[in-house]
Amino acid sequence: MMHSVQVSRFIVVARWVAACAVLIAHAGSLFISQPDIMTGPHGFGAYVWWFLTGFPHQAVIVFFVISGFLVGGNVIAKSRGTEPFLAKYFADRIVRIYLVLVPVILLGWCLDSIGRHFLAGFGLYDSPMFAGSFDLGLLWPNLLNLQGIFFPSLGSNGPLWSLGCEFWYYIAWALLLLPLTRTAPMLRVLGFICGAAVAVSFSLSGLFFFVGGLIWIAGALVRSMPRPLIRSKELALAIFLAVTAAVRLISHGKIPSDPRWAALADAAVALSFCNLLLSLRFSQSKEWVVCNWRMHKPLSDFSFSLYACHLPIIVFAVATADYAFGAGWHAQSATALHWLVTFGLLGLTLCLAWLLSRATEARTDDVRLAAYRVIDLIARRKARVHVTADESGVEPEPLPASAA
């Protein structure tokens, strides 16, 4: 059963909300210092901001589930069909990732280089968190999407780690499902072996690739489950929000240092979100009005670009602010100026991400169709070669008796 219109529209909303959750978390943590938020008196708005800026990792978990649902679930459906799909699938995934990744790496390196040259001693460029990250030797591993798996992200763009994981989930999942397709037997075996080798070796590099892979697969399985666990989408939404809020409050908005607790927290958020998508798939009740607002699609259309480019912009802004207002200004207790700069930066980052998306993300369908045309042209040429060989009148050699 195809996923319903309700779940499709909800995913459009969830994508931009998750991207903005990561954006405000990074901007807020760097510009709005609230060391006494739990001890001193503050206005209601300060507590709301403190709460809302604590969901960056949970937002990434939501991204993984959505990716698994849309991409992994589609592979399951196509692997059961009779039409070959792998060539266009790999072209589709490569275009989707690299059309944004390459410009973002270039943008980040330019901002980092300018900041490190002209704003040395200001901002975060000399911070231990970026130690070794500005080595140009990391360029090729990042272009191969190995950041966050075997190598760190290049420069200040730490969030690119999740793109590395996601790209290789695309590859491994399709290869692991090859035995379900009707391709040549040898190709099925070799593909499965390669997929298993990627999954195992990359999982050994770090726990999260394995945990994130299971989360991604969970999203894929939601696409084909025959019935919901909870019929009420309102109850499913309440469970997801409650679980996510509980994880945020218990972990104080940070990834737990204990990997077992971190994996448990990620699984709780992922499974509750999977349950919500599953309930929406089968929902027969009236759609949520909020999901029909026209603002969602334009915001969702550049959410990928926003997620991929925002942190180098923010880090550059931190260095610039410290240069303008004094070293360490960004870490001082928040004043009206801090709030003004933060919200101005949020607006500027959204505008820059949208402009970037016009040249990258918005061109995805055009580049994808061009890749499809090349694939179809190659297929037609192969077909003509086979027809020419058949019309040549040359009899094929008989099979040996053992193969008959």
C-alpha cells in the first residue's frame, strides 16, 4: 500500500522543522549564553528558547527515519518488481547528495579560510573542537562521503557527518536487497556481498553508523508494514512529542557520553516517530489543517541546503561578532544585543541557504532527468547491439550437456 497523502504532507512539514531545529540549536548555543537558566530568575521567553534549542540530535534522527521511509521503502517496493531500477536509483541518489554537497564544501572552505586569515584569534577557529579539521587532505574523504565514518568533516561544517552516513545507507541497502530482484544470479550474489562488506566495515568504524543504519531501516520498513500499531494519529503524535521532550530534558540537549544510553535514547525517538508515520499512513480521519498551510513546501524545498550549509555561516558570524564587540563576546551572558544579533543571523542564514538552494537543490529534478536520459541512451545502444548480433545469422554455440 502506498503511503497516504497525510503522511506525505506531514513529512514536508517535518523536514523544515527539523532543519530549523538544528539551525537554532547551533546559533543559540554559540550566541545565547544561559549558564544560570536553572538557578536564576528569567522571563518565560528565555525558558522557551532554552527548551527549543535542545533538539539538534533528535532532529537528525527524524531526518534518518524520513530518509529511510522515502528512499529505503521505495527500494523495497521496486526490488519486488520486474523492471530494472538500480542504475537510475544510484544516479538519483548521487545527484541528490552531490548537487548540494560539493558547493557546500566549497562554500564552507571559503568562509573558513577567510575567517582563519582575517579573524585569527576571534571566534571558534582555534577551538579544540576543530583541531585538525582544516587539513586539505580531508577534501577527498569528504567528497567520497566518508566524513563522520572514517574521517572528520572538512572545516567547521560538522553536520556533514550525517550526509556521509546517509549516502552509504543508500548504497548498502540497495546492494543488500539485490537477492530479491530478478537481476543475474551472479550480480545478486556479488551485490549482496559488497553491501554486507560496506555495512559491517563501516559499522566497525563507530557505533552510530550501525545504530543510525538500524534507524534508517526502521523508517524503510514503515513503508511496507500492513497495519498501524496505533490507529489514532493524535495519540501517536502525543507519544512522539512526549518521548522526544523526555529525552531532551534528561540528556539536557546533549548526546549522552555513554554510548548505550545514547543508542537507547535514539531508538526511543526513532521508534516513536516511525509509529507516527505508520499511523498517518493508514489514517482515515480528516487531515491536520496545519499541514495544509502553503508555507510548508517552500520551506521544505531548501531544508537540505539549510542543514548542509548553516554551520560555517554561524561560525564565521561568531568570529565577526567577537571582532566587532570584543573577544569572547559571544560567550558572555545574553543581552539585548545578543538576541538581536542571533535573530538577525537566523534570518540571514535562511536567506543565504535559500539562495544556495536555487542553484543546487532546486535543480535536482533537471539534473536527475539528464542522468536518466544518459542511462536510457546507453540501454538503447546495448539493445541495438543485441539486435544486430541476432540478425547477423550467426548460430550461437550449443551449451555443454552439463549446463543443459
